[in-house]
Amino acid sequence: MSEQPQHPRRPRVAVVFGGRSSEHAVSCATAGGVLRAIDRGKWDVVPIGIAKDGRWVLAADDPEPLAIAPGHLPEVDPDAAAVLVPLSTRDRSLTVLEAGEPPRTLGDVDVVLPLLHGPFGEDGTLQGYLELADVRYVGSGVLASAAGMDKHYMKVVFAAAGLPVGPYRVITDRAWRADRVAALATLEGLAYPLFVKPARAGSSMGITKVHDASGLEAAVEAAREHDPKVVVEEGIVGREIECAVLEGHGTDAPRTSMVGEIAVHGAHEFYDFEAKYLAEADVDLRCPADLPAEQADEVRRLAAASFEALGCEGLARVDCFVADDGRVLVNEINTMPGFTPFSMYPRMWAASGLDYPSLIDELLTLALERRTGLR
Ligand SMILES: Nc1ncnc2c1ncn2[C@@H]1O[C@H](COP(=O)(O)OP(=O)(O)O)[C@@H](O)[C@H]1O
Ligand SMILES: [Mg+2]
């Protein structure tokens, strides 16, 4: 005779964070926020850190050391016990390996919450690993993650879907190494100031605002510190307006939040790394943004259309420019946006009636509802 258990097992969530990208510390901060807020009555949490060298380790279930503070960038301890996720459709158990101890199993993982930003985490590589392991995970799959990470292919997809993007050029590694004078010549016709960016980075790392041709070469070199592929864009004069998107349940359309605005002042020429994480006094995050309803609706429409154009799943934040001449352009999509309780994505949902712990529940529920394999 089978009996319903008195207390059904809570789904086990592996909160994965850290990683090999330059946004390691930002990812740790996000994980700290989630570990603090996640409803332990509903979810059985296993924190897994990915060290800067790529090693997966069992992390302490403690948000304290994960916070970013002036002079302190948190980091996953590479020497903690290793964790293995088997690459098999028959086995979803986590194994812990500690020096001098026999391997021990942590039991099955039901869903992974990959809180990684940047390459080797947000870009489809980790998602590919989880596909191979046949484990459910929060957020976009391989293709949407990869295209969303790449500021070049993101624009190719958006433009093909009829979404408005600003003028830009790409300088590939080969073009730069073959003839940098010729590569710089391809930028003629773009109006200054220009934004020179690594194609696949985030948190404004490696981005330079360039006011005339004399600054271009150094800016390309700075971007290439992060990615051999560089994107150069015309600077847009206007406001930065963002919208949070959540996948719908079943066959429902994606949901969009109220739109928010990032307003940067002080010494920052744009929303740079300092402004994002260290000089919060110089930035106003406003939600809802004080914007005419027509423009706010247009941003929301573009946000949902961008999500669908890339085939995103779970969540994404879509960042737009509302230009002073009235145009609304898509700047970028983030398939794993900043996700601390103070980050724009959760704040936009909070302003729209979904608080941070409920948002975490919603994302995990969406991930558990979806099937593994091709979707
Ligand atoms: N084409 C542009 N015109 C005006 N400002 C820009 C442009 N591109 C980037 N910026 C500024 O730089 C910031 C970071 O650029 P973004 O493309 O969003 O990179 P990241 O992925 O690092 O966030 C933006 O939030 C904005 O302040
Ligand atoms: Mg951005």
C-alpha cells in the first residue's frame, strides 16, 4: 500500500554562482541576496560555487561573506570540497569529493538556479552542461543565452525580427590582427561619441566612451582585454529605460514589468562599473520611470518582442534607450540580469506587485514546469 508522505520532499535547488568571468564577484553578491531571501520552507537549498579556475565546490550556506563592499570583492574558495554533477540522464545526484574522505552523495538535484553573469555562465556554456546532465535550470537555454551574451549576434537577431537597434560595427579578432588601420576605417560614418565594447562581457567592463578618432585604438585594445571581438556603437543621447520580462506559464505570453529608469550623475560619463556597484550615490534607479505612457508601453512591447526574438526562457531584462529625438531603441538583453534585492530586475517586479522571495519562487516553479531536452 502506498501512502502519501506527511511532508513531501521539498524540491532541491542548487544555487550556482561565481564562475570564470570578470563578473565573479557580482555573481557572488547575487547569490548572497538569493540565499538570504529564498523560502527555506519550500526549497531545499544547496549552494555551489564555481571558483575562478572553473572548479565546482560546495559553498557555505552563508550570505555574509558574499556581499560586495568597498575594498572587498567576494570570491568562491577554490579549495573547498569539490561537487560533481553527473553527465547522465539516469543520475541527477550530486557527489561531494573531499581530500582524504570517501565520496559522499548529496542526493538528487531537482533544479539549478544559475546565478552567473558573463562568459562561461550566462553565455550558454553552463546551460549546455546542464542540458548534457539532463537537469532542469532557471532561465534561457543554450542558444538564447549565447546570443544574448554577444552584443553582435544579439543585434543581428533583433534587427532580423524588425526591432530597432542603433548603428554599430563589429571588429573581429582577425580583422584587428590583420590590419588595424583598415579595421578602424570601417568605423567611418558612425557619429561620435562612440561606445567601444567587448562583444561578450557585462557590468560595463572594458567599455570606453570615445569622443574622437584619437581615442579609438586604445579603446579597442581595452575592450580586447575582455574579448577579442569588439562592437563599436554610435552613442545614443537619451534616457536609459529598462523592463523586466518573465516567461508565461504554459502557453501564456511573456509578462513585462513596469519600466524603470537608470539616471547617472556625478563624475560618471555613463553607467560604468563604478556607478553600478561602488558609487551608488551617483545613480538613481527609478521605478516606475516617469515616462509618457506611450513610450513606456513601447518599451514593454519591445522587451517582450526581444525575449521572443531570441527564444528566451525564464527571465530577461531588456534595456532600451528612449532617445531625445523620440526614438525607442533596444540597447541589450540580459538573460541573467543583476539579481540582488537592490538590482533593477527584482525592483521592477517588486514595483509591479511581485516581491523578491515570490520572484525566486516563480522562477524556480517555471523551471520545474518545463521539460528537459529540446523544447
Ligand atoms: N550606444 C550607446 N549610447 C549611449 N550610451 C551607451 C551606449 N552603449 C552603452 N552605453 C552606456 O554604457 C552602459 C553599459 O553598456 P551596455 O551595452 O549596457 O553593457 P553591459 O552589458 O556591460 O551592461 C549603458 O548602461 C549606458 O550607460
Ligand atoms: Mg547594460
